[in-house]
Amino acid sequence: MKESQRTMDCQELVELVTVYLEDAFAAQAKAKARFETHVGECGGCAHYVDQMKQTVHTLGELSIEELDPALRDRILTDFRRRS
């Protein structure tokens, strides 16, 4: 089955969520369509993408001075563990 025709799984979505949120699928319209189809069909992944959007939005509003060093370290540790 061609890459553009196969169904995206949750793991692949997790690997591509940053690309999606940065709107960086430019030359990969089929990959973006597969991503959006999966989000539309998978409640867990839709929730995950919503959480990521909220996280990006919230962190974008914080300056480095406002972020508690212990919280920053915990966020980075959790992020690295999931990557």
C-alpha cells in the first residue's frame, strides 16, 4: 500500500504533531490529510493535539523569567521521556 493511502496510527501522529502544529507539512499535503483524518477518527489523538495546542499557547505567553526552574525541568523531563 502506498504511503499516502495507508492509515496513520497513533504513534506516527505523535511523531508528527510538532510538524502539524508548526504548519510545516508544506510539500506533504497527503501526510497532512492523513494526520487530519486520523485526528478526526481517534478521540485520544484529538485530545492529545488539543492538549499540545494549549501547551504551546500557554508556554508562548510565559517569559523565561516567569517560569519556575523546577517546573521548567519537570516539563523538559516529561517531554524527553515522551519523545
